Amino acid sequence: MKPIIGITVGDINGIGHEVILKTFIDKYIFDICIPIIYGNSNHVRQFLSILKEDKLKSSIRTINEVKDAKDGLFNIIDCYANDIQLQLGTVTQQGGKAALNSLQRAVTDIKNGGLHALVTAPINKQNIQSDNFHFPGHTEYLAHCCDKKESLMLMVSDQLKVALVTNHLPISEVSKQLSKELILEKMQLLKQTLQQDFSIDQPRIAVLALNPHAGDSGFIGKEEMEIINPAIEQAQKENILAFGAYSADGFFGTAHYQYFDAVLAMYHDQGMIPFKSLDMDGVNFTAGLPIIRTSPAHGTAYELAGKGEASPQSFKNAVYLAIDILKRRNENIKLKENALHIVIPEKTSAPIINLEEELAQKE
């Protein structure tokens, strides 16, 4: 059966609808999945008109439940009222409320097993805040919904995989949040997802320093000596192939990342700037959760909303990656079924034969 992919619309006044519809205008996508858009049918029709794709309105199917989805159509579950107006390029409270309604319904359906994966369009982290959402982003919200204390924000492209120890924190708070335990936990999650979701048996992980020149033996900062390096040493004891701590500028400047399966950065911009410099069409994957969630590597881009100029490539790649990870997880489950149990024989007391002595005796 084709995987059923839930699509949240994000902030309705950003480029979410545009990149979603441009992705599924390419009919090939319908060959590999059944999409369900969590939004509003009227808004989807409006955006099809903006994109001059009115002929596709006949492919819209409004449904109430996941089980009603049909292959090859724009299946839409209405999550917010028709009277919510689009104000493209503008930050509004209604836009945040609609984004939250879309996200909440999709998360409910994936937790109930109706969806195989979730792909989320960008939200505005300010206007989505409410009594039901007090998180700095999707990553933390989804970890909360899955009852996970920690998850892992992992940026994925063909050239590079970058994970973050801290996500959406002010720079002034980063050092306060770092601990040996947190860094070690992120390395454990990173190894787990590289094995489970990317089928890398023994992944090599590069760990970045926090301070310039990796602290210069404590002269520019002691976090490397007191927190980061001890975490790496403990990880190595746990059979995690972790190396570092590397000074970020030299590490990326010399393209040293090519020798590793993934990089663990200490804070958001330390990892995101080199990642996006190499590939703006990468994907954000929330690792460490029982559900699969991906998203494009960009934000709401209000300045492009409604102009038809937004590139769908990152969103399209997010759909592809979600399907790929689903396949790998299923393959790894099958590979572990009926596994052979290797029995190591006990040591015997048989004498050790010295071949040179045996030959000498025969002569």
C-alpha cells in the first residue's frame, strides 16, 4: 500500500500552501504516496487560482477521516473555519491559530496510526503561541506530544547531515544549557537514527566545539575541557564513533565534514549556516521519535507569499525523505525478524599444537 502522508499547511499567510501545491502539481508524487492536506478546502482553491492551476480544483476531495482518502487526489481535512481570511505576507493571530489547528489534528491522526509520516510546512514561532502551544518550534512540540524528554533536530542533504544539541535558543543561553549529559544523549540519538533511519551500520560522528579555536586549552573558554570532550570520551566508551571537538570554522572551511556521516553542532546557527550555504533545499528531520516528521529547511518567507515565486524543492525533498525513512524503518524491522542466534562455543582444554615442534619430531 502507498504510504499516507499528512501535510500541515503552516502559517496560512506564508508560502506553505504554495510549496505544498507546487509539490503535488507534479503528478509523479502521487505514484509514491497518498497525501492528506490538513487545512481548508477554500484556501486550497484560492491558492490554485493564484498559481493559475484552476483545472486542478476538480482533484480536490474534502474528507473527514484519514480512511476516506483516495489515491491521486488532493485529499483535504478542514481544520479551521471558512471565515478565516488570508492576509498574505502578514503576521496575524488568525494565521497562527489556523497553523496550530492544522498541526494538532495531523498529530492526533499520526499518533492514532492513521498516517505513516508527517510533513510540516513552516510556522511562525510567535503567532502560534497559545495556551495549547508554548514551545519554540515543531521539534519541541512533537517531542512533547510523543512523551519524549529529548528529540534531535537533524538537517539532511545529499552532502551533509547536521544535528543540533540546542535548537531555538538565544545565543546568551546556549552555554548555560550545555551539559555532558545532554551532549551524550544527543550523540546517542544521532547514532540511533543514522542506523535505523539511514542504514549506516557504524556511523562516524564529528562533534563541534563551542568556542573559537576549540577554546585554546581553556584560554578562550572551558566548555570543551569541562563538558564537550568528556562527553565525547564517554560516547567512545559506549561504542559511539565520535570525534572532536573540532573548531567549526576550520572544520567546514577544509570540508572535513566529508569524512563523517554526520556532524553534531552545539547551537542553531553553528550548524545551520554551513548547511544552508551548501544546500538551501535540504530537509529538517525530527529524529528520536516513534513518528516520522520532516519539513523544508526554510521559514514562512512572507516576502514571497502570494507571488508564485517560492521554490517547492525543499518541501518536495521533505516528502521524499519521509517516504525513504519509512521504507528503511520497515526494512530494518524485517531484517531483525527471525534473526539467527549465534552460539559461541565454550573454550575447550584441548592442547595447543606447536607446528614447528611437530615437524621437528617427525624429521
